[in-house]
Amino acid sequence: MRGRGAGEGVRTRDHLANVRTTLAWVRTGMILMALGYASDKTAALEAAGSPLHVYGRPLGVAAAGAGVVVAAAALPRFLRARARIESARFEPRPWADLALVAALGLGVVVVLILLSVTR
């Protein structure tokens, strides 16, 4: 018997929730890539010497890179969660997700500090 019991409906619900979570990670990655692109293009339009002109390109590249990492991390996370849902005993393991969120949060704090120091 596949799954952890409680009927086919529960397993279906779990799989659909896994898909929604994966799509949320991909959407977050795409937003980060778009912010990186916008930061890079805005920096090109700013006057020389302004903080955005100086740091816009590196911040844009960093944000776009973070977006690629987040979007790429969604597929292995999806596959691991799917395998755990199908196993006889489901044990949630949120540490990888929490580590990714912590890394993104740290990146945001670094960017905010960098922008506030250059003013």
C-alpha cells in the first residue's frame, strides 16, 4: 500500500499542496530575477556618482543570481517532498527550506545596510 493512509483524497491534497509550494518558490525566484534586472537597468540610467549607479549593477546581478538559485532549488525540493508523501511514513523536514529563507533574509539585510551606508 502506497502513501501514509487516510485515503486517496489526503494524498491528492498533499500532492496539490506540494505543487502550490513549488510554484510559489518559482514565482519568488522570478520576482528576484525581475528585481535584479530592474536594478541593473535603473543603475544604467542614474547619474554617475549616485549610490544606485555605483551599486545597482552588483545588486542587480546578486538579486538575479539569487532568483536563479531559488527557482532551481524548487525542483529538488518538489521531488523530495513527493517521495516523502508517497512513503509509508511522512516526516516533514523543513530545514532546507528554512536555510534558504534565512540566506535570502540575510541577503536582504546586507543590501539594506549597504544602501543605507551609501547615503
